[in-house]
Amino acid sequence: GEQKTVEDFANWLRDLAVTLHENAAYLTELDSAIGDADHGTNMDRGFTAIVAVLDETTFESVDELLKKAGMTLVSKVGGASGPLYGTFFLRFGTALAGKEITPASVGEALKAGIGGILARGKPELGDKTMYDAWAPALEAYDGAVAGGSDLGGALAAAAEAAAKGRDATTPLVARKGRASYLGERSAGHQDPGATSTTLLLESAARTLA
Ligand code: ADP
Ligand code: MG
Ligand code: MG
């Protein structure tokens, strides 16, 4: 498709805010089974704050927009997910500074953002966290780009892989975050963070195609 602009990325954040608002009760219900029943309200609060920033600020560049989104999440969302998603957007934006938006540069930025999640949360694959959606998503994204996909195609592949990773969290015993306090009783429930990560990538695939 066309070269992506700061407006396209702002539209992604707006679409994601709507999606998270619509899914807030669902995400909180998932978190009520293995956490403290706030993941939906956390994400909704954070992205409502991002939309308020978008409404009052004109951003000159994609990296400034994404970094501001990250800082907003860090400051408005407590708990595990605020710092994790906040760091994702901060590093995702930073990696795009001065870069042309291409499938390859967005892939490098995704890798940097996920690196931030790893640095903050120390998740390993199979710990039943959002990383179980992010890791296969990045692998699928890179594979699609290597096969010649455009940005929308690579993001669609990432979203599809994230959904599979999300579904695969259900039987797992949590080893990170609040759900790990439940031990074996965390098995049989889908991870809330892996679910919101899938919504984030599905929204990106819709709006940045
Ligand atoms: P809290 O658990 O503090 O209430 P949320 O409910 O908003 O925060 O987010 C919970 C989600 O955060 C989990 O479902 C999981 O995906 C993710 N998470 C928690 N701890 C970690 C971690 N150490 N690394 C990666 N992701 C984590
Ligand atoms: Mg919670
Ligand atoms: Mg909480």
C-alpha cells in the first residue's frame, strides 16, 4: 500500500481505543478468573487518555506520536500492563525515529518494543503472559516480510499468530504476574494480556493495511 503517515498511526491508536473499550468487560472477565479483574478497565483507561492526547496535540512524526502514547500508558495505567505496554510503545516509537516506514523498519521496531517487554517483565515463552502472543507474532511478521509481504500482510500474519499464541495460553500454568499466585489453578483460563495483545495487532492489521 501507500507510504504510512502519522495520521495512519493515529488512526490505529483510535481504532485500538474503540476496540479496547468494546472489549473492556471481556478482558476484565478474563482477569477476574486468574487476576484482580482490572485488565479491561486498565487498558480502557490508558487508551481513553491516549485519545484525549490525540485530540489536543498535532504530532509531526510517527515516533513522537508512539512515544507519547507509551508515556501516557506508563503514567495512566498501573499494574503490570501499563509499564509493559508503555515500554512497548516507547521503544517501538524510538526505533522508528528518522526512519522511513517500511515493512522492514516496522519489524525492527516491533522487535525493539517486544525487547522492552522482555526487559521489564522477564517473561519466557510458556509463562502464560502477553509474550506468548508477541513472540509468535514477531516470528510470523518477519517470515511474511521475508516472503515479500507488504506492511498490511505482515501485520495480518502477526495478528493470526498472536491469536494462536493467545489460545495456547489457556492450558498453561502461569509463571509470571498475578496469575502465577494461583499455581495450578491458573490452568484452563485464557491469559488477559495475550488477549489484549492480539486485539492490538488485529487493529494494526486493519488500520495500517
Ligand atoms: P495486573 O496484573 O497488575 O492487575 P493487568 O491485569 O492490567 O495488570 O495485566 C495483566 C497481564 O499482564 C497478564 O494477563 C499478563 O499477560 C501480563 N503480565 C503480567 N506480568 C507479566 C510479566 N512479568 N511479563 C509479561 N507479561 C506480564
Ligand atoms: Mg489485573
Ligand atoms: Mg491490577
